[in-house]
Amino acid sequence: MSFAWTDIAAEGALGIGLVVAGLVVVALLIGAFVLGARIRRREPPPPRPEEQPRLPDEGPVHEVREHREPDEVPRSESRLTPHELPAHGNVPSRT
């Protein structure tokens, strides 16, 4: 009969532990919400419609596409490293 009481006591302790853990999680979630609201209150307000960016007077800017002449890689017997390429590989290609 004493074994039955220890089983019931263990189940009760487990139940109380789960309830306490649940309350801790709820408290952390509420705290995170309150902290987020405080941080949000300190931020500047979103821009008004008149503060939004406008298109330039010339209209939208378009992408420029052009064909460029490839820069030839010199042929050699050994492998070239980037610093051995002509102009270190940072010269733009010609149109």
C-alpha cells in the first residue's frame, strides 16, 4: 500500500511541475510581448505619404545593356593565378 502512495505522489509532483513550467513559459511570452511593445514605442514612426521616395522627373531609370568585347586570357603551360592576369583582372572590358 505504501507503493501506491509513492506512485500517486510522484504523479502529483510531475503534474505540479508541468503546471509550473507552463506558467513560466506564459510569463516569458508576456514579458517578450511587453519588451517588444516598449522597443516599438521608442522607434520613429513610419514615413508619411509625402515623405515617401518619388520617381525622378526624367522617369524611371532603365538598365543599360550592351555587348562587350571579351578580355582574352593569355595561354601558358602553367596555371595562372589571379595576380598574374593582365591588370590584375580589374580592368573593365571594352564596348
